[in-house]
Amino acid sequence: MSAKPSFLKRMFLLLWNTVNGIRKFIINIIFFGLLAVIAVALLNSEEDVVVEDQSTLVLNLSGSIVDQKHYVDPIEMALSQGQANDPEGEILLSDLLYTINNATEDVRISSIVLDLANLQNAGISKMTAIGEALNQFKAANKSVIAMANGYDQNQYFLASFADKIYLNNQGMVSIDGLSRYRLYYKAALEKLKITTHVFRVGTFKSAVEPLIRDDMSDADKEASKVLLNDIWQSYSTIVASNRQIAPDQLVLSPDEFLVQLDKAEGDAAKMAINLKWVDELVSADAFRLAMIERVGSDKEGKNFKQISFNDYRALTAPMPHFVEKDSVAVIVAKGTILNGKQPAGQIGGESTSALLMKARFDDKVKAVVLRVDSPGGSAFASEQIRQEVLALKNAGKPVVVSMGSLAASGGYWISASADYIVATPTTLTGSIGIFGMFATFDQALNHFGITSDGVATSDWAGLSPTRELNPQVSAVIQRHIERGYHEFISLVAKERHMTLEQVDNIAQGRVWTGKRALSLGLVDELGDMDTALAKAADLAKMDKFDVKVIEQELSAEQQLIQQIMGATAAYVPDSVRQTSVVEQLVKQWAGAFETLSMFDDPNHVYMYCENCNY
């Protein structure tokens, strides 16, 4: 049931590790060669950051909004930190919300400017939480302004929460709706004479369809269409309400688009004004002057009074508590569920279990919120984590799950046994199904005159990607998968107080939005992290509590290097920071290798949602 031949996986991973190791070695040599010069420059140019009265907080958001940062090599992290426009950067949702909430109470901050040009990924669930924080800021008689040379769909969602949206007079707003298209490989695999053996239960468990079909199945089309419509309805309703326009005016048919473009004499920016997508067209300098008139100029008189997101976050970061109080612990489970120990920003069967165990043996922790943002992965690792959730409950500590953008398949498995489940309306959840895969290359090898022959004491001992799969063995594997599916729906039935038939009807690998999951009984309430924290405190009978984030701790050496690199990164020449064409190509290949390494379950059984990348 292996997802791919082990020798091929080892070959790919060896190639990637070699190339990546050489790349890091070269970067380290260059960087440390510059470190002494950089340190001197840093000491000579250090200036205190001051927040002036009537200042504007510029939320220059670059990269992705995440629940947990993915830990990388400190030097690579430092090199990216110094870049103002780092498309691969990560911003913690909790940091962003804390910063906005702090600015709401800060009398020195009069307005927020949304600089979204380099915002890459966030997800509607996270952006809705940010939007609600911006609404609270506006409720304090403060203003939110958005300015960009152009807005894509995600950027415009956040911009819609602004009191006023500026657009460059040569820019445009791109709102396309949602789609789901995939590549299908069945015919290609047949031409390559590669046989893919797929074992699954669930009509809608379509993660394996690209390997066994040349088009999308009717079941997948049906489920995907309902899902996309639900998500788009949330998007269009919120944006239309924010902008006081009709939801059907956000995505125009090609014919209507041409009509509107003709009315604007072919000017996309003017069209955005006509459709009330934006409020004013300005040049960058005109915006600067408008903001100076609104809040005043800085000390140099060249720009408006402002402080960047990173500077303000550093100035207002909460001080650590030296005397611990009773708390609700927050543990983040973000990414694909893998086996063993995984670095921060990923879920490991052992490493995530260790964090839950740490909360269990911490006397000051009275309840736990497990923040899940995962499409699933290894069935074995998922069960390891769920067992630790049960151990927490047995220790008398309530567990509440807060679902982020997605908590599907294995992500739902680790959530199911919690005392309470909170999801957002657009959380992708469910996908209750299971599958296994095994690829054989015997026909491909035979085509080149390579054959496999020998003896074994049993059919099991002879299993190999180079040999044809025995039909009886295939039947046994399918039986294991069916048993796994039965265990999945039995677990959900027990924990959600439903019958097997009820769960089976809404399972079958189908993905639901949080709003539908609530009506189906898969979650208990719609809300955000604050909702989950309040519920956890209520279950633990706590009137007052601290929030304690339990995460993997960096070693003293890692922390020291990261602090040094973070402080000096701004002084690294652009030529060193810029990604080469070769490195860009290597990173593209890295994605493929990471996909290969994802399938690491010891039993080769997976609970993974491929439909959750919208």
C-alpha cells in the first residue's frame, strides 16, 4: 500500500538533500563573511522607534498569514526577515490580531493603512478574523484606509473592511471567483506502463482520482461545486456588505465585463470606481500627500506620520509573566500530519503528542485549546495525537478544538474526541474517509527487458514495486482500508453522539464548510479562537485565566543565532538576499519532494484531504 516505490523516494530525497545542503553551505559562507561588517554598521546606526501622536499604523503584510510559523534554518529566516517584500514570509495571525487590538486602545494611533501588495495567502477564515478586528478599530472612532497599485481577490477581501479604498489610477481590481481544476495522469501512467493500485472507501474521497482517472468524477464535481459555492457565498456576502453593493456585482460575466469596460473607455481603474469597488484613484505621491493632510508629516517632512507593523509589534509585544497563573494552553497543529518528530509549523505524531503531554503535566494548565489547521495525513500519527487528547481529558483537563482554515480527514480525526469543537463558517472540515496506494513498475521494466524473478516463503515476502500485485493480497489490503473507514465513522458516531448510518451519510470523504458542518452535527459552534478560549475556560470553571502557548522551544544556540541574524538581516546586500533562478527552480522541485515524503504512515494508510486547497 505504499504511496510510491521506496527506492524512488530515497533517490529523490537524496538528490534534494544534496542540492539543498550545497545551497545552504554556500549561503552560510557568504553570510558569515559579511557578519563582522554588518555588526559594525548595526551598532553605528541603531535608532529608537517612537510612536508619535496621530500616527498611522501601516499594516504592510507580506507573505502568508498562518497559525504557526514553519521553522527553517535561522540564516535563511534572517535573510528573509530583512526583506520588506518577502513573498515567502509568514505572519502569525495571533500577532496580527494582537497588534490591531493594541492599536485600537493606543491613543497615539489614529488610523491604519492596509498595504496588501505583497499579501500572498491567508484564507477567508483568517481574513474574516482580521476584518472583525479592523471593525473594532473603526468602532473606536479610528479610520482604516487601503491603498494599492492593484488588488487581487484575497487582498480585496481585506481591503473591503477599510473606510476608504484607494487604487492607483493605472491599477485594477481582479475578482475571479473560485475554481478547482487538477491534472489527471491515468493515460500517462498507462503509457509509462506504471500500474497504480488504489484502495479507498468514500465516494467523495477523491485525493487519488488523478492516478486512476482522466477527468473529474461526477461525485467530486458535485461536492466541489457545493463547497465552492458555499465559500464564495461567504466571500461575496461579506465584501458586498462592506462596500454596500450587490453580491452579484463582484464577478461579472465576460459580456457584462465588456459593457462596463466600454463605459469606462477601456480604463480598468475607472471601471472599479464606476462599480464602487474602490473610492478614489490616486498616484502614489497623491496618496502620500492625502495622508499628510490627514495625520500630519513625519519629522523629516517627507512622509506621513507612521509606524510599520513590525516596528509596532516589537514595541508593544506583551511582557512575559514571571509568576505563572492558571491558564488555558494553546497548542497549534498546523500542516500535514506526519510521523515521528517534526519541526515547528508541521504536525508530527510524536512531536505534537509531546506538546499535549506537556500541557497534561503542567499543573498551571487547566484546559487546552487545540488549534487545528490541517488537511490530515498519516492515519497512525493522527491516532497518536488523538490518544494524547484522550489522556488530557482523563486527567480532568477539558479540550476544545478551534478549527482554522481547514480541519479535514486526519485533521478531523484528531479533533473528534475533543469536549467541544469550534469552527469558522468557511472552515473546510469533514472529509471522513481513508485510502491507501501502491504503485508497481513491472510492466515498465518489462518494456525495457528487465524482469523480476525469485522465490519467497510467502506472498507477503515477495511484495515489491517491481512485481505484479497478487489479487489476493490486493483484497486483503482493501479489507484493511474498509476496516479503517469503519473505525473512522465509528469514532465520529461515538464522539458526536450519532448513529453509524448518520455518519456514513455525511462521510464518504466529502468536505463540508463549517456552516454546513454545524447543521450536520460535526462541530458544536461557529466562532473564532476567542470563542474557543472562552469555552475552554468555562468548561474548566475558570473566571480569570492566562493564555499560555505551548510550542516547540528552540535551543539556546538556535535562539541566539536567530536573534543575531534577525537584527542584522536588514544590512545584508540585496544581491545576497535575492533568490537566484537556480534556487527558484530547486524550490519548485522541493515541493514535489515534500509531497513524496508526506506519505510516511507505517501501515501505508492515509486520511488526507486533497480537496482542501482553495
